[in-house]
Amino acid sequence: MKKCFFNGMLILPDKLLCGYAMIVQDGIIQKICPELEVRSAGRANPENRGIPDMEYIDLRGRYVLPGFIDIHSDYIEGIIQPRPSSMMDFESSIYEAERHLISHGITTIYHSLSLVKEKYDFERLSVRNRENVDRLVKILKVFDHQAHLIHNRFHARYELDNPELFEYLEGLLKEGYVQELSFMDHTPGQGQYRDLEIYTDSLKQWKGIKSDEEFERFIEESRNKPMVTHEMLLKLAGLAAEMGIPLASHDDDSTGKLDFIEKEYKVNISEFPITMEVAKKAHDDGLWVVAGAPNVMLGGSHAGNLNAEEAIRAGHVDILCSDYYPPAMLQAVFRLWKNGAVKLFDAVKMVSLNPAKAVKIDEEYGSLEEGKRADILVVNVIEGHPSVERCYVDGEMVLQFQYDRRKGVAC
């Protein structure tokens, strides 16, 4: 049966539409047209009961957005392993994650699983060891072919201090398990952790390092650990390009580094550039620049790096991801608009069409346009706070919340 969505504010890539209807059939947006056309067709029905075989969905003046596409999120790791000694069932964890993610408007998720080697407190991060990553990757491969709520994908985050997993990752790429690849280097003193004082505080929280001697020993070992070679990275980058897999760099902290990775590895995404200068260069060079939505909500980087809202106002950031906090995407969109940083439809593109383009799925996903998949969010604003009221994936409703109508307003 066809669905007719009407009486809503449709947020298209370049404008907002009121008084328009959206017709969905077989999971695809078939038509966006003035509501008058639908009413006229309904009046042509002898019994004046609307168009036959059409379900009419009154959106009650709500905002109507495309489903969000989150290309960098490690949220699933905390669901699987909420405590160091607690490893939950993997499939159950994915279902739990789906329910949470969709409540915040995320209809396509690139689970960012880390291929990282840890020396300290590894038990806490055991979800990241090869055995567990392999289990999760294999489940994700088939998950969309069974009961599911949203579209699940795999973003392989390859830490450069882990040459032992090079052949394993190479195999995953060749076998079609990976939908996005990024190269990461969290060696202290550069990238995200240029400020060693902030890094020290983080290390004490995350790895249980307490004494100065233990910290100094860790720093020394980190700086002298075996690393992946340039030739190995070239091979992975070439394989990704051959298979059409988007490639991202991570925590770019200088224009020189950016020049090198662009030239050598042909990256098309720059995740979390550290400074405004690097973000501007990445954007000017045609890379998709990603910032964290939590950065927008917090008013700045928790690590003292790039301020996302300032970079967005300057036009240097294209995409927002949830990173570690899924609620931030919707909240950041409306915050940026209310603060006057960008127009509402441009803010929406940062969590929908732009990430879809970056990971090369924009022919099907990322916007309310005819011919696209009908991943649709109905958003209400409750006392100044945006909230997903209904969500449709492939044209089918998978979520509905009911708030007090007297307190919910669209504008």
C-alpha cells in the first residue's frame, strides 16, 4: 500500500517545504508534490475517500528529516562490554544498540570497530581484540538479511601500531566485510594527544595508570612500539580504492601530514582535524571533513582541539558524526540552526546527505528526494528540545513516541 505523508515541514537538501505531500511505495519515495494535487486526486474518487490503496499519515506540522547516517560511532563497544568483566551476547547487543540509535534518528550506522593493540588494562578493551572483532564483523555481514531495525555497516579503524593484524584486515577488505576504512595513530605527543597534560589525565581515567613512573614508561614504550610500514598502508589504501571503499584519515594535526596522506593514500575523508588551519585545507582540497556532534553540544573539544561550531561557521566542516554519544546528532543539528551557525537544511545535510556522499551511498540514501530510500524522521520539539517522534525505515514505521501534544510544538 502507498503511504501519503502530509501536513509536515519537509526538509529537503536545499529548502524547507510546507504544504507538500510525500508519496512512498515499496520503501521508495515516489513523489513529492503539493498537497493540493493529492486532495484533487482524492476528490476525483466517486466516494471521496481519498486515493484507493493509500494510507494517509498526518504529520501534524512536525519537521520531516531524512534518516541520519552516522559514519563514525564506537557506541556498540560499550553495549557489548559495559564493564571490564561483562561481555554481553553480541547479537542481543546489536538489537539493543539499534533501538537506542533509532530513537535518536540514526537509520544507517557505520559501527567503528577498533583494530588496536593495547598494553595497559587490555581486559577493559577486550571487545577490541581480534577474536571479538571478528565475531562482530561476521555477524554484521549477515545482519541486514535477518530481522533488523536499521542499516548496519562496518567501519574498520586500523591503528598503526598493530602490524600483526595487517593480513587479517587485508582479508576482510578482499572478502567484502568492510564498508569504510580509516587509518589512526594515537601515539602520544601528536594528533589528538598533542597536549600531553590532557593525555595524562585521559590515561589515568581509561587505563588505570597512577604513578608518574608508570606513565613515563608507557609514553616511552608507545613512542618506540612497532608500527605499520608505509608500504603496508599503500597496499591497504590501494585495495580500498580498487573495491570502492571510502578511506579516512584520523586526527590530522598538520597541513604537511594532510598533504602526505592525500598524495600517498588518496584519502577522501578527514576525521576530526585538530586545528582550523588543517580543517580549512582538507575542505579546500575537496576532502569530506568530519567533526563530532558531541563537540557542538559541549561547545568545544573535550581534548582541547578544534571547536566544531567555529569550524562549521567558517565553512570548513561538512559532516557530523555521533562519535561516542548518539543523542548528539539531532541535538547538534537544531543547536547549530538556533545559534544561527547554518540554515536548518544545511545542518540536516551534515548528518544525512553529506555523509552519504562521503561513503558513496547517496544514490539511495541521505535525503528526501524522489527515487531515494524512504528512511524518514518525524521530529517534534519538546520545550525547546528536538526529539524523534516517529521513524520510518524503508517506508515502514519502526519507532513511535507519544508526547503530550499540548507541550510539543514544531517551531
